[in-house]
Amino acid sequence: MVESPININLPRQEEVEQEYNEDVVIMAPFDPNDVVINTPPMNMGDIIDRLEHNEIKIDTEFQRLPNLWNLTKKSRFIESILLKLPVPAFYFDVGDDNLWRIIDGLQRISTIKSFVLGKPEPFELQDLEFLKEYNGDSFNDLPRPLQRRIKTFPITANVLGKRVPDVVKYNIFSRINQGGLILEPQEMRHALHQGIPSDLVANLVRDDLYDNGELTQAGTIEGKAFVQATDGKIKSKRMQDRDFANRFIAFYLIPHTEYAPDMDSFLSKGMAKINELSELEIQQLKKDFKKAMNTAYSIFGNDAFRKRYYEDENRKPVNKALFEVLSVSFAKLSIEESALLSRRKETFKTAFMQLHRSDNEFVESISTGTARPERVAKRFEVINDIIQETLNQT
């Protein structure tokens, strides 16, 4: 019997429930011979030259946002170069278009681009620790020897070859992603699947954005349905919202019966599978996602994708595993089935809460070790059961 306390005043909590996963063995390890990394001799001038010719891909749809460092951190990075202090290695992935995509070093490179090239805008040094006489200077204000020191500063650049498989890239991405602003798994997947896959994931959760009351980004109908169903609690910063969309896509395109750990590799596989879809299939996926969000909201209101044991207990955070299974299960319903399930929402919610109270294996499947195959299978099977029982009720 699984019990949950009733009417307890909970402390302020995160809007998304933290997942607790043990280490999961990767079922399909990659061949070490697939790891091809070149380390050409380079200096910062080579990076600046590539930036000037748009041969390094930096945009707001890539990884996380560039220029997240504040002016002090940017200035002290420039100061490190001027002092000839070593800086971490850069990692790049070369796409079929021969553009270099940044695996590690986005903040450093966007700082160089801003300071040296003035793009998207220049900045002046501030809060320097040792070279205080250059506080307030832009790149053009620096003496010529110091400008030259920046451009001739030697760097280590590790460049992944074009034929490195995505699963290998992701694994390398994860292993080198240490220190500074650590990339989230979704930011890694986004970086490795540019184009149609990354655009689709972004569009599924894209909401209206305003700046000083002016619309700066128009949301999609799918994105607005997602925001409504999740009560606007899933943040777009660090691509948390896109992680949810990625989970939907992976299990929508790949049956849960074919799931094999680890979860990150499976979600990356789901991103790659988007490239196999026709335009008609992409449009159907978007329609099904919107239908799933609308169905969830129709049934649960602002309590969708959250654990619930009893009707009168406090609302809990959004649960990723519940989002994954409910969104995909609702998406697979016909329009008529979705409407019927919504009409019978009280029956479904009662069964949903009873499941929490009586099935400990189900609660575990959405709480701990959620990436284990048996727990993925468990949550899909039992949710499908209560959906079908509700639909078949006489």
C-alpha cells in the first residue's frame, strides 16, 4: 500500500520533479574505432577568422544561449589571455555543411566574438584583477601588442570527424562537459541534431515572448497547448521545455517496447529519427502532440502530469515520466477516444489516484530508476490499462 500525506503545508518546491536514476548500463556500446578526433595546431586568430566568415555556428537555437557570462566573467577571461594563462580546450563537431558546431567552449567563443569583433555588440573590460589599467577599454582601445597577443594566443581545438556516429558524439559530449556552465542533456542533443529535428522540438513548446510589452516571438499552437497543459511551469531557459518535447517525440516515434537504456541515448535516437519523417508525418506528429496536451488539460486542468494520491492533497511538481507516458498515450488516441476520455475524466482520475495508492511498482516507475527498461514498460502498460478500462466502461 502506497500512502501519501494529506493537507501538509509543503515548503516551496521545484516546478519539475527531480528524476532519480541509478547508473544504467548502455546496452549498445559504441566501437572505440568510431572515435575520430583531430587536433590541428591553432591560435585564437584562427577562431576569430572563422567567426568573421561565419564558419562557426553560433545562434540562439544552438546549445544554450551564448553570452550568458556577465561582464566581469567575460573581462576576466580576456584578462587570462592577456596574461598568457592556459584556458580549457575547445571541442567542435564538423557537420556535413563544413560548419564547426561548438561542443564545449560556447561562452568563451561568444566572449571573443563580442570583444574582438563587436558582435552582437562590443563590451569594455571591467573588474580586472591584475591589468586594472585596462578597465574601461574595448578591443580597439588596447595597445597593438595586446591585440596581437589575443590573436596569437595558442589554443587546443579538438575537432570531431564528420563520420563519428551521433551516439558517440553524445557520449563524448557528456564526458567533456565539465566545469563552467555545464550543458544540460537536452542542450547536448540540440547541438547534435540541428535543422529539422531541433526546429521541431523547439516549435512544439514555443510560446509567445514579450519584451516591454511588445511581442518578440510568436508562439505556435502546439507550444501554447503545452504551456497551458503544464500551467506555464516548465522553463525555456536551459531548454527544459524542449527536454519534455524530446521525450514525447522519442516514445511517439519509437515504441516503448523497443526502449533500451540509457535514456539520454534513446532520446538522441528519437531526435535522429525525425530526419526520416515526411512533411506529412511531421504535421501529424504536431497535431497529435497538440491533441495530447489538450486532452491532458481537459482531464486534469492545471494538475496535469503530476502525481496525485488523493483529491484534496497539495499539488506536486510536474513529473517527467508521467508527462512522457501520458502525452504519448493520449497522442495515440483517436479524436473520438480523446473526447470520450475527457467526458469520463472523473472515472479516469479516480483510477489514476487509485493506481498511485495501490501499485507500488507503478509509483517506483515514475519516481526512481525511471530509465530502467522494466520501469518504462510498467508505466506504459498500467496507464494504457486504465485508459482502456475508462473507454470501455459500459
